[in-house]
Amino acid sequence: MAKATDDINTRLKDFLAGQFNVGKDSIREDLSFGDLPQWDSLGHMSLMAAIEDQFGVEVNADAIADLVNFKAIHDFLKKSIHD
């Protein structure tokens, strides 16, 4: 199971770096909403839509409010992709 978590971790870091147009070194596991200028409220909605497209998952309204940091997004993807 650690392999799947590592894969999601790497994919998510690459994805977020591309989404926010920053270097991968800017994507830390403690990254949260507001830490990057691009991750404002409009950027958050764009991010949620991009997560749906990139990872093939559905992000409902409750999840949108909860997915405000790297760990929450990682855990959501881990659960959604492997269910």
C-alpha cells in the first residue's frame, strides 16, 4: 500500500506544481490554501475542477470546503482512487 501512497504523493506534487505554475520544490506536504498567491478562492475552484479532470474523481461541495491543504487532497485522492 505504501507504493500506491508514494505514487499519489508524486503525482499530486507534479500536478500541483503544474496547476499553480511553480517549481516542485514549492509543493510541500504542509502546503495549504493561501500559501501560494495562485491558491486563492478562484484558484481553489479551478484546482477542484482540474483534480476531477486529472484524477477522474468527483469532488462534491462538501469536499471542496475540506480540500484546503496537501494532506487533505492526498488523503481524498488515496481513498477515491483506490475505492
